Amino acid sequence: MAVNHPLRIALVCARYYPYMGGIETHVHEVSRRMSAAGHNITILTSDVSGKLPAEEHKNGVHIRRFQAYPSNMDLYYTPQIYDAVAKGGWDVVHEQGYHTFVAPIAMAAAKRANIPYVVTFHSGGHSSGLRNAIRRFQYELLRPLLKAAAQLIGVSEFEANLFSEKLRLPRERFKVIPNGSQLPQVTKVIPQMGEGPLILSVGRLERYKGHHRVIRALPTVLKTFPNALLRIAGSGPYEAELRGLVHQMNLDEHVGIGAVPPGERNAMAELMARASLVTLISDYEAHPVAVMEAVGLKRPVLVAHTSGLAELADRGLVASIPLNSDDVQLGEAIIAQLRNPFQPSAEIQFPTWEECTDDLLQVYADVVGVA
């Protein structure tokens, strides 16, 4: 539904390009479409490095970056975002993600300034047992601010149901607006000479993402497909451990690890298009952008049957395997997919970034009270 009244919208996120990840991709895709629809869009974000431009304009979007502290932790805070939110004269503030101290700072500023604010959770797992253990305490601290939000948004039914329960808030307070699934279409895939089937494991290099599980399953796959290759596409703190595991298992010739630069959407599309199978054997995902992009490119996908991934499998979008499957079972599941790839029904409609943007703009219009 079109929103005819131009709005001044602040999208607040802990990180933004050139950093990469699901939230960053989401904000990038919707912000430029909102701008193209005639709205005034500003992204308020953090810069842990202190080396990125403090302000820049891209795709019709104004980006403002503020120094984050401490620089060596992902639970950083960005105090300058408070004034940027409170004194910005916004019609609506949209907090994207809840997992750092950026979120309560932005929500508190909007609440104090009587600016309506919207929150999308974009929840993910974490490799730290301590961080997972304190989640309940985190929910309790955030609950008053989240309760005061004009709209709460989950990217999947799973996420909306989960946070309704954890925060003890009525389910009707939550809307579900899924991520889009669009990468540039690849017209021709050029195979590599002598290349066997390519298995692509996607996601940030964190232990909970499960890349190590696919590495450990690879020897089973190689018994049937001796030329199979595994490409782990991502960056993050678990890279050294993954490389060590690859070397320990003598799989150096079969495994490549490295991120696709976030701005190179064509390169990511080409990599996915070459994949015989895309995997995400993760402990927790709400509605992973990379999986939806793979499905949109008609690539077969194998996921762990857990969290929001189970929802995608139950909808018939991807194949799944129990999270507690051992190395051999996972290897056999990969072999089965390489032999007989799962494909969603042609009747299933995939969500698009255009639909996601339109739904968000309608939320803003409803919150502000304009047409």
C-alpha cells in the first residue's frame, strides 16, 4: 500500500555497511526503497573502528556514524545516538535489532522526546554461553522500553511468538514482516574446470552458525563425491578455529573460507548460483536473509530443523535435518540433497524487499496517523 505523506524516518542499527550481516542487508535494501518512494531516510549507526566517514549519502540515504565503546566488544554502546534520535525531529524512529546497548539508548531517547518508535528484533544466536545465559535478564531490562514501542515487529512467526512469550506481551502487539529474498538474477553460470559439486555454508563465522558441523561432515560426503568442494562464505571471530579444523582434518584442498564483500551483490549471486547445495546448520536463526536469497535463486537449501529455520522447512521452502544429527548423518543428508535436490513448489510466493518496504511504510503511516 502506498504511503503518500513524506515521512522523516530514522533507522537505527548497531552496524551498517561496510559491515555485513542480515540486519545490515535488511536496512540497506529497505532504506533505499523508502528513499525512492519519496521519504527522508537517515541511518543512525555505530562505528567501532573510528575510521569510517562520520556522514555520507548513498542511494538517496543519509548515513550518520557515531563512535562506539568499547571497540573490542559487540555489546558496545554509542552515547551520541541519544541526541541524534531525541533532537532529530523525526516522524518515526525504527530500531533495527535489540542485541547491543544501541537499542535501549535509541528507544529511551525516542520515548523521552515523544517520538513514536518501532522495533524489529532481528534476533540471532550467540556463541558465548554467558551471553545466552543472561538473555532473560536482558529481556527484563528492555521490557519497559519495548512495551512502550508503537509497534513490535518479528521477521517470522517464530520470532514474534518467541518474544511475545519472553517479554510477556500480547501477541497482537507484534506484526510479522519477513525479510526479502532478492539477489541479482544470474543469467549464465560458468562452471569451474574439473570442479565437483559445490556446497556453500553461509553466515557469519561464529560457532553457533554451525560451519564446523559441515566441515566435520565433509569426509562422509567425499566418499561419494570425491571432488566435492565446500565454500564457507562469511567473516567473523571463529575463522581461525574453522581454518584449524580444516587443516587438522586434511581438508585444505576441499574447503575455502572467505567473505564476499557486502557491496558486491552480483558476486554473491554468482557464488550462490554455482552452488549445488546451500547449508545453514545453525543453532538459532529468526529469518536468515542468506537462506531466503538462496531460495530466491532456486538453490536447494539444507538447514537445521530449529528456531526460524524450522518454520522455513515446515513451509516447504527448504530441506531440514535435526540439529542434533551427528557428522555421518549430516554428511548423508548432504549426499541425499546432492543426488536429489529439494525444490520448493512453484506455487510458493517468496517475499520481496518491495513487499517488506511497503509493509514497513504502512506501519509507519499507521503509527504517525497519516495516509
